[in-house]
Amino acid sequence: MTCAEKPNGGESWLLVTASTAGAADSLRVAIWRKLRSLGALYLQQSVCVLPARPDVEREIRRLVDRARANGGAARMLRITLEDANEQAQLVAELQAARDDEYGEVLERVPAFLDELRSERDRDRATYEEVEESEADLERFRAWLAKIDRRDYFGAPRRAEAHAAVERCVRALEIFESEAFARDSQPAAERPPLRALEDSA
């Protein structure tokens, strides 16, 4: 590794070291949370790398300043990799980490769709259920947005995760239309709700 300018337009990296020995536990947690939110790849304890993107570099500079101001030790070095295979390995590991996170989103989507299906089967397409599902959907979107921000190299499962959340959006739109149609009917004309045990 060298601190030379990036050759031939290759990726530059930030090598980050951080130690909170003797500092408050809250600092250790704050550093861990920030590095985790940025998608840092740990090479060993207290040593990690990130792509040297301007927004990432700004965040790391702030983190280094905060660590030093609160009794910790931290450093950020800009580096390049002369070995293309080593660089490809770092990119692959970062993509794999993001794919794991996209996979967690994908694992939760079926439960969301099943819940809408279950409520529809129970004749419970109501405004209250729509609000609850909207809140769940917003959590999905916020979660996905956070992963996207640290997906620096376009992980393979990114498109799949976005498509899955879009399926949730469409399913909720249909459910909301049914809730609107049901609530628009006079109470006496609404179809009776089936007992929960009947749909088990």
C-alpha cells in the first residue's frame, strides 16, 4: 500500500485507526456506530478501510476530531493499492457485506406481504391497518436508504431488494384502495368480519 495519488483513476481508500483505551465507553460506542453506519470494512481490531469518497472523508475527519477531543486516539490515512487483486478483494468484501444487509430486507418482505394478505382474508382492510402498514413500509424504506448510502460499489442484491420493497408499495396501495372502498360503505352494508379463528 502507498500514500501516492491513485494511479490510472483507481480507487483511493481511507485507512482508519481508532482506539478508545482509557476513554468513556460512550465514545467507543459512538465510534463503532459511525463506522458501522458508513459501512467500514475491518481489517483487524480498531483498523478499517473505506473508499475515499468526499462525503465519507468528511465524516471520518469529524470522527477523528471527536475521538481525539474525548480522550481517544484516531487517525485517517489516504492510501491506494498497487495490487489490483487486493483492491478487487476489498470491493468484493464490501459488496458481500451489503448483500448480507439487503438479504435481511428481503427476508422481512414476505412477512409484510403475508400480513396484508391475512388482514384482507379476515375482512380487516381498514384505515387503522393501512396506517400500521404504512409505518412498517416507511421503516423498510429508511432501512434500505441507509444500506444504499454505504453501498459504494453496487452490491448484486441491491436491485432485488429495491424491487421487493416496491412490491410492498404496490401491495399496500391495493390494500388501501380496499380499505377506502370498505370505509366508504355505510356500516350496515359492510360485509361482516369473520371470526379470527375461522381464518386460522
